[in-house]
Amino acid sequence: MLSRQQTLQPLTTAGEAQLRGDAGLLPRFFGLLDNVSGGFPVVDAARWPD
């Protein structure tokens, strides 16, 4: 769901996800998250000098 490849409806129908509590808060929660493209470079941490 975070990568927006799946929605909640098919997951709950298939029994792969369960939702408890106030379902109206879920869209608000996802609205608070940043949209990340995933195309950013991954950089390893620099080695400490010997």
C-alpha cells in the first residue's frame, strides 16, 4: 500500500489485511506521508580512515 501498488479493498477482501478501529482515519494517515518516487540515489556511508 505504501508503494501504491495495491489498495486496501482487495487486500481485505482476500483476507490479506485486516482493519480495526476508525477506518476514516486511514486516508488522513496516508495523506501525512511523503510521496517518494523511489528514483533517488542510494549512497553508502563513507569508511572511517584507518
